[in-house]
Amino acid sequence: MLLHASHNLWIQGFFDHVTTDTGRTRWFTTEFGAALALTAMVVAYAFWRLRNQLPAAAISSPGPA
């Protein structure tokens, strides 16, 4: 919920208002623009590459029965 709210705040409430429309601007900006999709893919790839740096899960007992 907080991620969605902050996404709406920054994309729709800030960046859309400070971007000058040059005709093809909406292809790159707004909620469904290429810039946001590319940024999300770069962040996802970075997290995917760093996944092996997480500590291994401790496997002990299955828990209370």
C-alpha cells in the first residue's frame, strides 16, 4: 500500500506536472511510460543479481506441531 501510494505521489503528482509535453513525451513518461518500465527492469535485474548475497535460511526443525 505504501509503495503504491508513493508511486502515485511521485509519478502522477510530481513528475507528470514538471515534464514538458513535446508530443511524444507520454511514450516515455507517465504511469505506463517506457522510462518507468525500463527503470523497473533495471532495479529488478539488480536485485536478481544480488540475491546470492542474502544469508542462507536456517533450517532446523519444522516448527511446533
